[in-house]
Amino acid sequence: MTDPVDQTAKAHVIPAVVASDADASVAKAPDLVVVHDLTKVFDISPPLLNRVIEGQGRVELKAVDGVSFSIPKGQTFSLVGESGCGKSTVARLLVGLYAPSAGRIVFDQTDMAAPRSRSEDKALRARMQMIFQDPYASLNPRWRVRDIIAEPILAFGLVESDGLEDRVGALLTQVGLSPADGEKFPHEFSGGQRQRISIARALAGEPEFLVCDEPTSALDVSVQAQILNLMKDLQKRFGLTFLFISHNLAVVDHISDTIGVMYLGRLCEVASRDAMFQRPRHPYTRLLLDTIPDLDMTGRERSPVAGEVPNPINPPTGCAFHPRCPFADDRCKQERPELKPDPVDGAQIACHAFEEGRLPSSNGDQTT
Ligand SMILES: Nc1ncnc2c1ncn2[C@@H]1O[C@H](COP(=O)(O)OP(=O)(O)OP(=O)(O)O)[C@@H](O)[C@H]1O
Ligand code: SF4
Ligand SMILES: [Mg+2]
């Protein structure tokens, strides 16, 4: 007899063709993750009583607005952009901590919004894990490290109880700690070691997809490099797929296959790592590169990006970047640019000036 749960899952399998409009430039391996027109609107209205007394309407904030990208298996897609542009909201949508307001997330050809049994949902969610910026806040301070790491193993029933100790020890070893460290509490470790524990815990559920939200931002520069190297090693060893989030282009440079630059909830450029650094096209990408020159991770403070990020509750008309853009014209103020592929390499750019060929190239020539 056919399993009804299995049938439900199959009915919602999405054909791989969905990926084709997300990123044609780099998708060589099959896509593990496809995000299509993802949107998240937060209702930030004051309480009903205030609204009635003060005659106010509802207030909405579009944190993520029509974002599409795909991540081939075993690769890293990075999201960069200034604070408040919606990076963490995308991360939380992907792992199911928020429900999308619109759009679709497809994981291994399965629509995440499709109805499925609780056990099947648990199994699907186990295949993706999240690593946060602050390892101390994400580790229970009252638990020994061995129990913190064992929790997902037990929750997903991944090993028999007599194999638990060995499995926890192996995970600690994989992240550069020792099995004996399992007896300690999180406060007995440095920041970098705590992030290693977070990684071990994330790996304990045997995920295929890791969503890493600024995992090294709270660490010293030398420790950042060690954690990034560890993550790259683990990726290679286990064939992991990463969504990596950082405001720091230096960090993204070291780990990415493809980079998406976000501005006020939207992607404004998506390109391979090499293209993004060697041939940045969107004026905002260029601004980020110009003002964050610390590509060698020297520890130098980044310069602030000139101009203010507009209020997402009341975003500018047309291109949201136009109040800060030296190339803005009337069209930019009225018409929102959509991501369009550059025929040269398939990178995607949302910019009227680029499309019109009136943007100087990154080496100073005019684009064609
Ligand atoms: N739960 C929430 N309720 C209401 N607004 C939210 C919520 N979470 C995020 N926002 C708003 O959505 C926008 C995007 O926030 P998000 O945290 O995704 O940005 P970010 O790019 O991760 O920023 P940062 O670099 O500071 O972490 C911001 O304007 C933020 O204030
Ligand atoms: S669309 Fe216009 S305002 Fe927006 S980045 Fe391009 S040139 Fe600047
Ligand atoms: Mg964030």
C-alpha cells in the first residue's frame, strides 16, 4: 500500500525549472534551495486602542520584498547589505522561524509551504539548521556542552543511546575541540570556541543546509578566519550548502560562490564572487566595496557608508537607492528597476543606469 504522507509530499514536488529565473549565472550543481519572490511584511501597527483614540491606520513594514535566488548543492550563497536591509528576515524565513507573506521556498524540490504530517515536517526541518551571530545567547548556559550537542541527536533519534557519547565526542573533534570539553559549560569557553560548539550542535542534526547569520561578526578578526576556515572544511567534507549572511564583504569574499547584495528588502545585484569583486555593477555594490576596503581582514574598522538608509515604513519611490545614488535621474525616481541579467556573464543587476549603458564601468569606462 502507498504511504499517504509520501503521496502528499510528491504532489508538492516543484519542477527544477523554478530555479531558472533566480540565477542563471552559476547554477551548475542541482539546486538544493530555491527562493522565489519571497516577501515578508511585518504589521507594526500601534495597539488597537491607540489607533482608535488617535485615529491612526495600520502600519506595515516590508522587510523582504520579492527576493529570488537559488543555491546549488554544496555551494555558498551570501547575502550582504547594511543593517536593516532584511538579511536576517530572509534567514528566518528559510528555516521556518517566520512564515512568508508571499512567495515560495523550495527545498530539494519540495515546497516548504505544502501541507505535510508533523513527523514529515520535522524530518524536513532537520535537514536545515541555523547558526547565529551570538553563540553565547544561542547556547543554554545551564547545560553542559555534551547535553547541548546531544539534544538534536536525541530529538531526531539519530543514534542509539549507547552511541550518543561517541557521537558527541566525534562532533566536538570535528570542530576542533576535544571530547572532554563536553563536560564543561558554555561560559568556560572563549567566543570562538563557543561558536565552534554552536557549529557542532548545528551539525549534530546531520543537516544538508546551514543558514549562518553573521556567525563571525562578534569574534576577533584572527578568530573569524579560523571559524571561516572550519566552516569551509566542513562544507567540503560533508557537502554542505550554506546561506551565509554578513555585512562584511571581507568575510563574504572568503566563503562565497555567489553573492546577493540587498538594499531595503530587495536584491539589487546577484553575481559570482569573482564578478562581484572584479566587476561590481550596481552603484550600491560599488559604494559598499569603496567604503568597506578591509578585504584582507586586517581588523581595520569599516568606514560608514555615506548617506542614510531610508525608512522601510515609507520607502522612496522608484529605485529605493535613488536618494543616495550619484547616477539617479527622473526615471529612477519613478520606476522601480527589476533584476535583469547582464548578457556578459549572467549576473543580475537592478539598475536603470546599467541597463541604459550610462554607468561608468568599475574601471572608469562607460558601460555599453
Ligand atoms: N519581528 C519583527 N517585527 C517588526 N519589524 C521587524 C522584525 N524583524 C525585523 N524587522 C524589521 O525588518 C527590517 C529588516 O530587518 P532584518 O533584521 O532582517 O535586517 P538585517 O539586514 O538582518 O539587519 P542587521 O544587519 O542589523 O542584522 C528592519 O527594518 C527591521 O526593523
Ligand atoms: S536605478 Fe537609478 S537610482 Fe537606482 S541604482 Fe540605478 S542609477 Fe542609481
Ligand atoms: Mg541581521
